[in-house]
Amino acid sequence: MLRLTKKADYGLMALKYLAEQAGPVPAAEPDAHVSLAQSAKDIAEAYHIPPQLLAKILQTLAKAGILVSHAGTNGGYALARPASQITAFEVIRAIDGPLFITSCITIHGACDLTSHCTIKEPLRKVNDSIKDLLSGIRISDLIETSESRPGTETAVGGGLISIAL
Amino acid sequence: MLRLTKKADYGLMALKYLAEQAGPVPAAEPDAHVSLAQSAKDIAEAYHIPPQLLAKILQTLAKAGILVSHAGTNGGYALARPASQITAFEVIRAIDGPLFITSCITIHGACDLTSHCTIKEPLRKVNDSIKDLLSGIRISDLIETSESRPGTETAVGGGLISIAL
DNA sequence: CTCAATCCCGACCGTTAAGGTCTGGATTGT
DNA sequence: ACAATCCAGACCTTAACGGTCGGGATTGAG
């Protein structure tokens, strides 16, 4: 439950990969274009994920304006913006669709049980909080975080959270 | 995506209902027993949800120690603890099972793609944050929150969130 | 100009889990 | 003894997820 789809996972991985390929920003030209084009096939191989599936995911991200694509030999995908300007939220939303923690919260705000579903409001706030949470994470945050010595069980608990109900 | 199951929804509603039935704490006896017994059938009717399904949910919650049950005529379910000591997190966990935002994070911490899944750590923190978020919500927070004049579109944005990556 | 490497798109399919039902049995108050 | 309730498990249906396939449209390279 409350699970991200694998597609979203794959999408985030791919974006991270593209951000890394761009290099740690050559310092010289900060506006040099955001990342080199990589083919779907290459990225899929790098992470051992089904190429055809990843292809579709990348297409989706391109349609959403997160990636730019280029057909032809040596074509591929590149970030449409710097990695620091792409949030996990928009990626997930682009791939998995709108984010609703509960079936009560639909696009129109109404729920099938409209009147009797007394729990809607509080959950809606949780929903928004999660949204804010994911909006605060950028692709650039994903790279270089992987430096956790294996075995050291990386104390994770640091999530400082405050929610106002 | 990232959706709570309906079962969890129903469970929360039922708990809220039980908490309300207990009354706004008679002020006199704060330790008077937490709530009156209500049959699964009654609760189901109150919210128009399938009785047999709710029955199973309540059984699950009873097994988890969140509710106490009593068979026989005028039997039913009651909160095992005061509503202020039951968190949304434990309810959801009891009903939907362990909370993993991504398929990468399993019970053993490992993921199928173990080595190449480079995104695990950051998402794990998101996971923990959501857990903390839900742990901060108690059943008692759910009641009386529903006072939002319909039509006033209740500005929701107040979720104060800070996450430390 | 042709060819190969790409991206693009829609159809298809198997598996799984969610949501819900049914049936039979075990408690317990009246 | 009986009716109301909880308990437990098998069962079914549907939809979404994860993945595959095949055909078509770009575009750079030789």
C-alpha cells in the first residue's frame, strides 16, 4: 500500500542517470546545455530494466516537458531543465497521474460517499503534506546521496516533519 | 497512485465513529471506559459501506489490539485505548500491511536490483517522513475537524513540512 | 539517397492485488 | 435454547500494473 509504481521508480532512476551524465557542471559553462542525449536503450542497460518499458516511460516524461527527445542516430533524451529544477513530485505525477492518497479525494474534490465520508478533510491535508514533501525533492538531490557505507545501517530517522492539522 | 486502500479508509472511519460514540469525554470520569460497543452492522449502516467487508476490517483491527471485541447479543467493538492514543499510522499498517513507498524497500531492506537501484536511500527517507507524518495523526484528531462550511473551499495549504535530506 | 539508429504510439497480454461475497462455525447474553 | 454477534477461511470479479510486440515516423551518417 501507499506504494510508488515501478514506473515512477524507473523514471526517477533514469532522470538521475541523465543528471549524472551531464557531469558535475563543468563550472566553466553553467548554462551549457543541461545534459547529453542518452538513448533509452543505454539507460535501460545501465540499470537492467526492461528497455521497452523504460522507453515508454521516457516518452511520457518527454510529453510532460521534463525531457527533450531527439530522434535519429545518436539521438536520445536529455533533461529539459537543470536537475535542480525538476522535482520528484512532477516526475511521479507525470508518470503515475494525479496524487490522491485516498479514493475520497477525486479530481473534483467530491467522493462517492460525499456526505458520509467524514474523514475527507484530515486526509486531504495529509495528501497535501505528502505532495509538499515530494515537491521539496529535486533530481539534483538524488545524486551523490548514495554514499552510505554498506553495513553501517545509515541512521535514517532524520526526517524533520511538522504537520499542522 | 500512492493511494490508501479503501479498507484503510473504512477502518479510519469506523474508528472515528467509535470515538464519537464514546462522547466528548464526560469530563467527570476521564478513565471511564473508552467507548461503547457497536456492532459491525451498525457502523456499516451508518456509513453505507458493505457490512461483511467492514466486519473483516474490524476483525483485523481487533487482532492488532486497536479494538476489543465482544461476541453475543449487544456485543460489538470498542476502542481498546483512548482515541488520542491511536495513530493513523498503526491503523493503516494493521490493515494494509507494512508501509513501503517503493518496491525497492522491502522488509529486508534489499531490493531486487540491489546494487543498481541508486535511488533507494533518498526514497527511504521520504518513506520515513510519510510514516512520521501519519504517526502524528491520532483518531482524536479526526473528529470535529469536519467543521468546514461547505462552499468555503477551506484553504488547505497549511501543511508545514520540512524534510532533511 | 539510402540506411540504420532512434523516437513514437497504440494494441495486447499475464499476474496480482483490491474489493467484495458466501458459508460455516464459535461465543455469549437473554 | 435461541438469536445476535464475532471469527475464519474459501471464493469470485475486476482493474491496474508490469511488460511485450509490431508498425510507423524522424533524422543523422555514409
